[in-house]
Amino acid sequence: MAHSNQAKKRVRQNIKVEEQNRSIKSRLSTLIKSAFDAIDNKDDNANNIVRSAQSYIDRAAKKNIIHKNKASRTKARIDKYQKRTED
């Protein structure tokens, strides 16, 4: 239990930031899944969906919500999957 006013405020701030990060991570995983699904279904808008997912991955990495290496790895996996299914 926080005793000082500063510590109490940090607890409040951390709760707020955790909620924001949770929503961004949730949207991120949804976009990644939709990108893989679009590639699987050979959707006409697959390139746009993949591009938007990769853009959102970059934004999450820029805000330090995910690590930059994880962002790079995820984008590479999406690209690799897309190239493999195009053949």
C-alpha cells in the first residue's frame, strides 16, 4: 500500500497507462490475426490489411508498448508468410 502522496499518484497513473497499453496490445493482436487471415483467404485487400497491421506494429514499438525487436520479428513473419502463400 502506497503511503506518500507521490506513491499514491504513481499507482493511479500506472493503472491508467496499463489500461491504455492493454487496449493497444489487444488491437495489435487483432490486426496481426486479421493480416494472417487475409493472406490465407487470398483476400483482395490483403496488401492493405498487411500494410495497416505493420504500420500499427511500428507505432506500438515507437511508444514502447512492444519491443522494437519483437515488432521487427512480427513484421518479418507476416512478410515471409505472405511471400510463401503467393507461390
